[in-house]
Amino acid sequence: MSKRLKIILAFGLVAQIIGLRFLKYFPEFVETVYSNGIYKWISQLMHYAFGWLPFSFGDLFYTVGGILIIRWLILHRKRIFKDTVNWSIDILSTISILYFAFHALWAFNYYRLPLHQSLQLKATYSTESLMHVTQNLIDRTNSIHNSLSLSDTLKIEYNFDKTELLNKVPLGYQELSKQYSHLAYNTKSIKRSLYSIPLTYMGFSGYLNPFTNEAQIDGLIPGFKYPSTASHEVAHQLGYAAENEANFIGSLAAIHHPDIYFRYSGYAFALNHCLGELYKRAPKQYDKFIEQINTGVLKNYNDVSLFWERYKNPLEPLFKTTYSGFLKANNQSAGIKSYSYVVALYVNYFEQSKLLNR
């Protein structure tokens, strides 16, 4: 690569950052042209290219990329002080290419229309509505739990092969697409991450590789979380970059799934979000709602908490803070903790669809 081209690419990084600041003012354009146009072709192509592989190509890509970066830094370490300008240009031009690829292949979705607008839902809700939906979610979750367990005090065991669970994920989206056709998921590309151990210590249960569009799932997380987590990552594949929106879509896909174990995971996931928001708004009412939940459901929740507690380490908060900062830099002002909005989606969707009253 010529020096002139490297300089152009290096300055292009600044131009990209400025351009993204303007892009957030045109969500309708992003929604129409990119998210529901260009991106659909990109994701399908990626799924055909990598989805059939039984392993995570994206994780291998990161491994090889990391080795090459370390090798380059070692070979060019003396240039840091002797040829600082050209060394910096090399670094910035490479970052510029990766930054462009990251956005062109997936991350422009951060700037699309908010989900409540595209689904024609309200973005606000009353505490009364929250309590009504939470009560219905408790009833539905308890009912499914009772169908799966001999006692309301026993937790639900997910004694399934996790690959089998991943293979079932598209069925939930197949049902959900009958209501929202744009949520159809046609070509599967869901993998157990080769980096499950590092992911766990970082505090993440999965991620989407934007360069290969593979949904990566932490293979160590409890089976109870597998259906909702995998469905969440598929929502990212469908172009919903915001964590709160992926939470909502993922849980809906699990709730609509023909497999009762998926439905249990999906309803319990939605209930947990609503309980968290209820605790903030009406703590006295929160205690009364908790008392109504089957002990077995609470044990499933506790299993998840204990799992993350076992892997807690001093670096985890740093990873979470860094990721939250990354989200805020990509048009997600609430960062990683944006529960109020996902609860607004739950409350208004369930009240509008009457799903919980069936």
C-alpha cells in the first residue's frame, strides 16, 4: 500500500467519525436503505458463507488477526521512536479500514429507527400497566413451570445437548415472523464460541461477530439461559444492534417457540426485566409480586446468579464499563443498562397483543 493511500485512509478515520455524528439524525434513511436493504443482502451472504461450518470461523479470524497484530508490533517496535509519524499512519490506516468494515457490515444498524416506532408501539408506560403485565407474566411463567415440574419448588433442568438447543432457535423466529414478517430468520449461523471461558470471565453470555455475522454463544452458561441468549444474538443478526431491542426480540422469539422449554426461558427472561423495573418504581409492590413466583422459578434465577458469581473477577467491571462506553459512542445513550426501554416494549407489546390473556 502506498504512503499516499495510507495517509488518505488515516484521515478518512476522522471523516468517518464525523459522518456518523450526522448519520444519527437520519434514522429513516438508515432503516430503509441500509437495515432493510443493503444489510439484508450482506447478512444472507455471510450466513451462506460461514453458517454451514460446524465451528466459529469468526473466532478463528480474531485469533489469526490477533497473532498478526502482535507479530507486526514486535517486528516494527523500533519504529515507534525512530519513525513515529509513519508508524502512526500505518496504525491509523489499518484502524480506518476495520472501522469502515465494522460499520458497513453491521454497525450502521445502531442508527436505525427505534424499535417501538417500527413496531408501532408506545415508548412510555404507567406503573399500573407495568404491574398488570408483570402479574400476567408471573402467571404464565408459573403455569409453564408447573407443566414441566412435579413440584413448584423444583427448578427446571435443561438436560439437553446445547448444540441441539441452538439448532432449534430458528423455529421461534419462524413463528414470530407470522406476526412480523421482517423478523424471518432463514439461514442459520449460530455457533458455540471457541472463547467461552474468556467470555464468561468478561461477564458476557454471547456476542455477534460483525465481520462474519455469526452468532456466538458462551458454551458455559446454564441451559436455562441458552434459548433466550441464542435468540438474543439472532436478533443482532437480524440487524437490531441495540441491546435492549435485541433483548425484547429475542425473548419474543423464545416465547413464540413451539418448544415449551424455550417458552419457559423466554417468559422468565421478560419477567425478570419487568421485576427489575418494578423494584425501582414500586419496591413495596415488588415484594408482593416476588412472593407469587414459584420457588422453582426463583431457583432457576438463582442458578444463573451463582454461575456468574463463580466467575466474578476484578477485570469484569472494566470490560462492562468499556462495552457500555462503546455502546454510548454508537448512538446508545443508555449504554449497557437500558432496562427501562425494554420494559416499555414488553408492557406495550403485551397489552396491545393480548398474548398473556390467551
